[in-house]
Amino acid sequence: MSYNKKAHLQTNIEAIKIAFALDREARKATGEERAILQQYSGFGGIKCILNPTQTEKDKEYWTKSELDLFPLVADLHQSPFGQFTRKRHPSAPFP
């Protein structure tokens, strides 16, 4: 089985959204949510998450092979995870 960056990124983003929702709602995960959370595996193989995504012009900083990930990474940057990361690491290159 080959490594699919897009599927990996989508699964991680979904898991992050669930984790923040659980925290915000102060509740435990359902069985379905637990299954998604267990699939979270980090971003080590997806370096493009550090690329800027504020405007379409930011695509200039991306490799052609990862341009299809741009919308997903932009979504990640707008999520509570992206906002949390920027507060903790203000020198991070994304907006």
C-alpha cells in the first residue's frame, strides 16, 4: 500500500476537528469518533503544512506535486489547531 498524502492529511484534519469539538463540548468521543481519532498519525511526511495559504499567490511557494493539498492545508490553518499552533509558535510561516 502506497502513502497517500491527501488521504493522510484529510484523516488528520478530521481527527483534529473532533478532538477540539470534544474539548469544547466537554464530552467523550462516540465509537465512530474514537475510530477516527485512532487514525491520527501526525504530519511528519507532509511538510507542506508549513507553507503559507493566505492567498492564491501563496501557491508560488508550493511544489507542483503538492498543489492539490493546498485547500486542505488552508482548511487546517483555519482550524482551531492552526490557530493554536500560531499562538504557541508565532514564527510559524503560515498565516
